[in-house]
Amino acid sequence: MRKTTKLKQLIESDEILVLPGVYDALGAKIAENTGFEAITMGGYPIAASRLGQPDVGYLSMTEMVESAKYIANAVDIPLLVDGDTGYGNALSVMRTESEFEQAGVAAMFFEDQEWPKRCGHMSGKKVIPMEEHCKKIEAAVKSRKDPDLIITARTDARAVNGLDDAIKRANAYAEAGAGLIFVEAPQSIEELEIIAKSVKAPLMVNMVEHGRTPLLSPAEFQKMGYSVVAYPLSAIYTVPKALADLYREIKEKGTTKDFEKNMVTFNEFNKLIGLPKYRKLEEEFLTEDVIKEKYGSKENLEEALKEGR
């Protein structure tokens, strides 16, 4: 089954879909191994991890597509990506959609902010006219080659024009062809409930820790009527603390001996990134002489495969 078809089925199912945020191939593998059925990649963590800079429009479409390609190719589960504003007008959106689709993503969203955009939970945002973004959504739908690839429409109008305008835009974007609607940064449980009752399309909601939207459970969102709940920044907010703790340990103690309990082992990591698979593939094409030279015997190679080294 194509990843696009799989994601479409997950979104249309009765059970809410939970999307952890990833920003590299390793994180994607960890999410997949943990049991998640799909993942999402946003511009905020890509800007932070690739550039060490905030999500204020510095990233190019090429950088986002490259990141998406590495992530999509690393796992067998579907990936939903952040297409920002499409990086221009409706024609730019068509190229952005095409590049992401070729990269192997299963869905993407386009937002109605002016460029340069900002993270949805930051202040100072501006939005383009609703009619203009409807045309962008129509262009994205027209551009896709796989009809199961989901074009998602995001509106940031709540923070700019208020909730009523955000809902009006959301329904207009659904009519323009968006298969999933994302109203960014509702500010209360009441607003979340109003959106769920007022928007006539499958809905996605973001859980941003310390952001503007209340943190609720997937079960609570499912009860309201949402189809997808994403945790786009949880990983990028966890890594700085984990690394700071590690680096502090090295700087203060000069050893990681007491920190090993917080790490995976050498063999565990090799298994995570698929070394046994590549060793097995390598074995298929090695001559007996090379196996003997590198491993001593075929039995030693088999043992190495089992141990993940």
C-alpha cells in the first residue's frame, strides 16, 4: 500500500491519528520503532536543527524538501510535512507540491501567512486574503499526481483577525480541495470545541508545549471530533536539555561513566539504524576470501549480525 493511501485511511478512520514531530531521519526511525503509524516534519525544528535559527522564513523550499526526502526514505510510515506558504504565489505552490511529492511525502500543508512567515505560536503574523489562499490550495490539488496525497490547508487567521475569520477561511479552504484543515493556535478549550463543530472537514490540531493552545489528550480531541493531533516540537524541545545534561557531565567530570544509563548501547544504536540489514546485504556480495579476511569465518560474521556490530 502506498504511504499516501495509508495516511488517508488513518485520517479517515474513527480513531484519532497521533503524529510525533521529527526533524531528521534518526528521529523518524525512533518514532517508527516506538510504534507510531505516521510522523510529521515542521519548519520550526528544521530551522533550529539545520540553521540554529528561529522559524522566521529563513529556510528555503530546497532545504525543506531535502530534509523531507531524507526522513521519508528512512522509514516505511507516512510523513506529513510543512509546506510553509508555498514560497510564493499559486505557481510556486505547484512547484513546491511537486518537489515534496517526488521526495516521497504523504501529505503537506500550506498556510495563509504572508512571507516571511513566523511560527504559528509567535506574535507579529500577517495573513493573505482568503481568496488568494483558496487559489493556492486549488493549485496544490491540481499539481499532485497521486490523488491520495493529502493537501492540508492551515490558517493562521485566529491570531490576526479572530476566530470567526479563521473558521470562515477553514471552510473555504476545504471547499477549495483541502483534505485536512489545520486552524493554528486556538487559545482555549472552548475555541477548540467551536472549531470542531463549525468546520466541515477533517481537522488537525497542534500540541505545542508552552504555546497558546491548551494541552489535551488525543482521547479528548477525538471526542471533540478532531482527526489528527500532532506534537511537532516535543522532540526539538527535549533534545537541548538532554544534550546540555550530557555536555555538562563531560565538562564537569571528564567522563560519561555515570551517564551511560541515559544512553543506548553501541549495539542497540547499530540495530536502530539498520546495521544488521546492511551487513546481511554485504554478506550476499562478499566472496569467501573477503569474509575470511574481515571476519575470520562466516560463523563470526553471523555472530556480528546477531549482535548488531
